[in-house]
Amino acid sequence: MTFLNLPMLLTIIVFLLVLSVLVLAHEWGHFVTARKFGVKAEEFGLGFPPRAFGFYKNNQGQWKHIFGSKEVNDCSGTIYSLNWLPLGGFVKIKGENGPSTSSGQAEDKDSFASRPIWQRAVMLSAGVIMNVVLAMALIIAGFMVGLPQSLDSDLDARAIVSDRKIQIIQVIKNSPAEQAELKIGDTILSIDNKTFLTFQELQQYVNSKIGQELNYKIKRGQNLIDKRITPALMSETGKGGVGVAISETGIVRYPWHLAILEGFKTTFILIWVIIVAFYELIKGLIFGQGVTADLAGPVGIATLTGQVARLGVVYLMQFTALLSINLAVINFLPFPALDGGRFLFLIIEKIKRAPVRREVENLIHNIGFALLMILVLVVTFRDVAKFSGAFSNIWNKLF
């Protein structure tokens, strides 16, 4: 048995590509605005250190190359590097983590710390803005070629809809559907060889067959599956069902000028929905209600990325846009070590008309970073437990 089969290898490659696009877009925002305000970007890297290879202009304006992570003393601008860890990228901005002086007496004019508060605020916000711009571009492009979308809500009359189908969008725990191993994203082609034009017709049919075994024909990816499921009276609805929420979906496409408008609108709707979701999550933690949302770490996101990629390019575009908006919202939370946390310190500096002591700010950011890493490890371990039966018993015993 090989450690990596082909689907797993493709999942890892696609995940790393998606992650690289998201992180590079974010760091590109910081890089461009820093250059715009005359702040030196010391290094812009693809992947994370250690550095494998890089090139830069020396003080005489000549392009030079460098191998490995040795220091460069004759660089007049930015080192553009390729690094060994294929996890997105980074930008190193002069003075970002504190005063940076060449003489030891005064702040260098090309340092982040020397710039006015409003310019530092723009530079900190630029990464988040670029993630929103990337998401918007993907959604606009998707609407031009056609994106999967629920048809339950009112659509613009000029929308072009194709590939209509009834899909499962939720599976209730301990329901007949879960026992039959139905999954989110499954398409219900027919029940007892009957096809349905709307999800209401399907619900009415199932409601009339409580206690009778039904033959579901399911499409999952490119596979056709037959499932025998007996509807029961569902406490959630008071009607007969198998324990799924369904929605009528289709591929929705717009003329290019409408695609731009719909892309703008959809992007800001998604931003608001994600902000509300985070608010509910944080409120639940503060008031002791626990984590009601299904959090996913790197392993979970990688697994989802692989599953989405197998559905098709437009699904991957849509998922990447959603991840990009998530990254933007998370990064701008007022938490230490995140862009939002650094932005909060700028607000404090503006109010008290003096910067917070650099040692104190760095300590707070370091503690925040450590807490974030602990959270990532916990969620990652839960993902491994969820997607690998080998760890599930350990997880259940510990938690």
C-alpha cells in the first residue's frame, strides 16, 4: 500500500495551489501599498523560508541571484525569493515589527514605523482588501461562465439557468438519511423511478409515504447510487421525511455587465453572512454555549478542497472565493498577531497620541500568535480524527 494514492496527491496539490493564490494575493496587497508609500519591502517570497533561490538588484542597479538563506548586504530594493515550504508566500516590510534605523539615532524614512498612522492603516488593510478583490473577481468570472446556485430565491429575469437539479444541502444526525449514508451535495435523480420538477413536489411525495421503503436514485459526482430509505415522522418539521434539507439548484449565468453587478452584490452578501457567523460563534463561546459551527482546520479545508475540485472548475472557483472572504474576515478580527489586531493598536495610538511601547505590543502579538497556533493544532487534530478512523478513538477519549 502506498502512503499517497493519486486522489490524495491531487487533493494536496490543488490545496497548495489554492492556498498559494489566497496568501499571495493577501501579501501582494501589503507589498504594493508599501511600495506606493515609499516603504521598503525587503523580501517578497513565494512559499515560506528557508529560502531556496532569490534574485535582486544591487546598489549599482545590476540584477544578481542568491542561493540559500545567507544575508544580502548590497540589495537596493526587494529580494524576490522562492522558498522551500510551499505554503503561500510572505512579504517582509522594513520596520513592520518595530523601529528600523541605519544610524541608530533616527527612524529611516523608508521604514513602516516612520509613516503616518493613516498610511500604516492602509498598508495593514491592503491584504484584506486584496482578498476581497480576488473573491469578487472569481465570482464575477464565475457568473460569466455559470456558477452553481440555489434557485429557491428570486433570480434576475435575465439570468440564464441550466442543469436544474434537486440537491441535498443538509443531513440531519441520526436520521434515516444519515444511516443510508446520504451526503451533502448528492443529487436526487428520482424516487421509485419518479422524477420531480421542484423540491416541494418531492417533499410532498415523501411525506405521503411514511413507513414505506422508498428507492432513491442518487448521483454523487460521476457515480450513480441506489439507496433504500424508509421515511419517518420528523420531529423537526412534523412531517414525513428521511432527514435531509433539499434545494433546487442550477448553473446560473449572466451577461457580462450583469455578472459584474451580481459579483459585487454576492461578494458583499457573503462578507456580511460570514461576519454574522463569526459573531454568533464568538457569542456562543463567551456565553458558554459552546462551538455550534463546524470548524475546519488545514486538514479539513484540504479535504473539502479536494472534494470540491472533483466537482469541476467552477465549483473550485466558488469555493476559493469563499475561502478568500473567510481569510479576509478572519485576518481583520481585532485579535493580536492578525492584521486586525495591529490595526487596533493604530487606533489606540491615535487616541492616546503616542504609540504603545514596542516591547508590550510585540509581547501581546506573540501571545496571540501562540494561542492561534494552539487553536490550529486542536482543530487540525479534530480534522484528522474526523477524516481518519485511526485517530477517532483517541479524540473521543481525550475530549
